Amino acid sequence: MEKFYGISRGFRPWFFSFLILFVIGFSVGPVLAEIDLPYGKLDVTSRTRYWVQWSRSPDKSMVPNDSSDQDFEEQLGVTWDWAEKGVTFNMLGRYRKDLDGTPQGSIFQDYIDASGSQRQRIDLYYGYLEFQDVIPNYDIRIGRQYVFNVDQNIQLDGAWVRGDRPFGLDWLSFEAFGGMPSQPFINLRKDGIGGLNLEFYPIKNLVLRADTTFYKENSWDLEANWRPYENLRMDAEGAFINNHARYAYFNVVGDIVKTGTTINFKYYRNFENEHESDFIFDWQSPDKDLGKDIKRLYLAREMAYNQFDISISQQVPTQEGLAVFSRISIRKLADSSDEDLYNTDFISWTAGINVNEWLNLEGFHLSLGITKWWENRDIIYEANSISFFADLRQEIFDRWEVSGGYYFKTEDVNSLIENEAANHYYGAVRYKFDPEKWAEIKYEYERDDYYKEFGISDINSLMATVYVRF
């Protein structure tokens, strides 16, 4: 309690500043919404966030005795759409400020603290003009932008063009782009980057895609999506990053409408990384939770393996909105000599339930599940662990929404494979002033054996967010 009292005294001025922004945002929102521009329509979104983290003081001699961290963030998006002329301007930027001077080497140090003595950043994620159908069936973008390509999202300063069924060819679409890569947090060589994406439609419900990127070395991605029947979908993909095979997979999903059953089979082949890290990850994207979206967030080399996943989801006929599911995953290293702490053979089995609108409760959602892990190691300790998870969300009186979640794992040896903490729970309350304006308070707790290397075992966080769309 004394620790939290010290934190509360430190963030009180910034908390009141946050409340002032909250009031201003919701006061001026209706006024701005009534502005009628002479040319086009203006759409503005604002997400204001205050975030405080705390733990007990680290007991490691090489780690600063710093037990809390406070950050402020303002994310602003602007879209101007002049539909009559086919011109659109899109911009997204973010300002982040470290409020309490996190020392170097602190357990809470992040990229804001490496941004100079002011410990603040202003980043422009994208800002581009888009011209739609200025040339019939062609879209053109100029400026800073994201391109969806082989290396996930590519951020560049340059130009992009899409031709949808160009030259009267109903079986083809293409995208071409080029410019200079833009990564605010790393100094890339100033080599130009370019690429070409092709989509082919040889028959109905079959799409073939070939993506290429040219930057230092060449990267390729080949993909096929086919729905031969209404309730059957098949996908296949293979990627070659920097002229080196990275992964390939085949996925089949089928629905049995009569019984309410969905069956999914996936085979995934991962090839050994040529280097410890040969992706340009999109670290700065504001719309990603890196801990969830990047499968392996570490720099050790990922070895080659084969993995089979089979999952089944079954609706319960006697209870509308209730479904049970199960999944089994089998991973086998391509070469058993590649085994290490991060690479191993294992089998995991998951079972659980999904409940929506239970007992006619509008806005109700619940997921419960359990996962059993069996590792097969030759030289390192094997973990045969069990994990539990639960997520709940309920809307109340059309304006309030409460949510919460819990995760627990009996052993954490293979956490780098599952990418989860040993113990984690959260709770949040959201109030909707209207569909385009809401405020939320969220508390989160995480305990992980990994943190013990830094002299702590757990981290608490409290986040206040205000979202407004004008």
C-alpha cells in the first residue's frame, strides 16, 4: 500500500491533466462534428492514454532501484475524403512522453527512454494522398504509407499504384510500389525498396497471389486461396525471405452446417532462419500488441520444424450461442540435434467453450479453456505443464462494458514457445458516451519466471484511455 501511495502522489498532476483533456475532448466533439468543409468530409480520431506500471524494487545489483514508470500518449488520425474528385488524405501520428525519467537499465525502460534527454517522441506512421479512379480502375498513393507485402507491413516514403482488372483483363490485378524504407527506431541503409504484387483469378473462387520485395536481397511470397464449395476453404502459402526459404503451410477449413461443426486441419513447415533475425519487424506500428502478434519475440535462431494442427468446433444444439472446441498441435524438429531452450518437440492439447449471448444476455461473451503440454527433450528439463485461460465481456445498459481475463500456467519452462506469462489477469471498465466516444480504465497483473532475472517476479499496470471520433 505504501508503494502504491508513492506512485499515486507522483502521477496525480498528470492524472488531473488527463481528466482535463477528457472533458475538453467530449465537449468540443459535437462542435467539430458539425463543421461542414466546402471540399470533402473530414474525419478525426483521437486516442489519449495515461499508463502507469509498478512492481517491488528490483534486488539485482546491476538493475536500477526503480519500481515504477509513467507514460503519456496521444494518437491522432485524420482522414479527408473528397469523394467527388476521388481524392483522399490519410494521416496517423503519435506523441509519447515518459513522465518520470525512467533510468537506463530499468525493468520499465522502453524505446521512449532511448529517445534523447527529453524522453519523448513524435512519430508519423503514415501520411499520404490517394487518388482513386483518376485513371479508371487505378488507385495511386503518394507519401508515407504501409504496403502489405512479403515482410509483413513495409513502411516507406514513396509511391504505390494498384490496377484492378487492368486493360480489361478480368483475371488479373496488381500492385506496384517503390521508395525509401522508413523505420523510426533503427537506422536502415538508405537503399531503395520496391516490389510487385500480382493477383490472378483463373477460375471462380480461386485467387492466386505472388508478392515480391526488392531490398538489399529479394523476398518472395506465393499464396493460393480456394473455396471449391460454399462450406470448404483451402489456403496454401510459401515464403522466401532474402532468397532463403522461411515457411510454407497448407490449411483446410470445412463446415458441416447440419450439425454446426467446423473442422480445421493445418500443416506448417518452418525452415531454419539464415540469421538470428532476418525480418524487418514493424516495431513501431501503433495498432499492434507485439507480445501477441509476433510469434517468437526473441533473437535466438529458430530451427526448422514440422507442425500439425487439428481443431474442431461444435455448436451445442440445445443451447443457442454455446460452442465447444478442441485442438491438438504436434511439433517435430526437422533435426533432433537442433534442440535447445527455444526449440523442441512437443504435443499440446486444448479444450474449451465459447458462449455468446448466454441466457439471452445481450453483449455477453465468455471463453474458457485448458491446455496440456508434453515436451520431448533429450538434454534439457522437460515440462509437462497445464495452462488455464478465461476471458469475459458483458455490455450493461447499452453504455457500460466490463471485461476481464485470467491465465495461469503450472510450469513456465516452455513459455518462450507458448509466448505467455506464468500468471496473468486483467479487468477493465468501459463507458460509451456514444458509439464514437468512450473512456476505459484497465488494470493488468503479470507474473513470469523470466522477470526474476531482473530482480522482480511481477508487474502491475493501470491504463486510462479516452477515444473520440469527430
